[in-house]
Amino acid sequence: MPTQRRMVFFSRRRRVLAATLLMVVASSSMAHGIKPKEKQFPAGVPETVQTGVREVALQVNDDGWQGPALAFAQDTRVVFVLKNTGQEKHLFVIGDAPGQRDQALMHRLMPADTYDYPNTRHLAPGNTARVGWRFNRRGTFSIRCLLPGHQANERGVMIRVSGDH
Ligand SMILES: [Cu+2]
């Protein structure tokens, strides 16, 4: 097998493994009704303290997440105030590129799954949600809708986190 093909094969297997691990974590925490402790995600950590924190309003419609790119200094805390103004269901996912690929694959494998992870929110038409977040890592991230059929067709919002603000 040529090296390149083998690498593609292994990276697919790794993604399936990652999706399986995410499912196991999700189902075990739901089964025990426990709140997960603060956990590092690629784009930062979910933030439960939402008072006195900058609010960032974001709307999703049937073309995807709307608005210009966002920039934050490292360790900025925000609350994303989300609203679905479209006619269809949409999904909020915040992550880096590999994390978004894993999450996208999971939704393709389980199109009926509506479980919300700490970095995701399902939004029915007209619905709103608040997601607290702390950007404790520098890098380039994005907010995207990763529902099956929406992944390639909808725009996302890019986020840059740097230390020089
Ligand atoms: Cu969508």
C-alpha cells in the first residue's frame, strides 16, 4: 500500500475511534446524571460563571452562522448568546479544525443524535441558548453548524485567539 494511502486509512480509523470515544463519554455521563467537571476542549473550556462577562450575540439562519470573524485575547471569558432565525434546525459547535472534523463525522454517523456536548448546542427554529466559554488557548477556531447536509453548505464564523491584545 503506498504510504499516502496508508496514512489516509489510519487517519480515518483515528477519527472513527475518536467519535466512538466521544459517544462512550457522552452515554456514561448521561446514564449517571453527573455534570462533567471542567474539561479542556480544543478551543478552550466551558465557563459556568456568566455574570459580568462580555456577551457575544450570534445568529444562525439557513445559510449558517452570521457575522464577521471574531478576535479575543487569550483567557477572555465570553457568553455566546445564540439565536436560530432560520426555518430549519441548526447546531452550534465551537472547535478547532480537527475537532470540527471529528464532530462532523459523528453527526454523519448518528444523524438523529441531538445530545449537546459542552461545546455544542442544538437550536430549533426560533430557539435561543447561552454558552459560556473561556478562551484559554491561542489559535484559530471556528463556530460552525455540523448537522448532516449542512456541513459543506453553511458558512461559519472564524475566531482568532492571540496573546497580543
Ligand atoms: Cu445548519
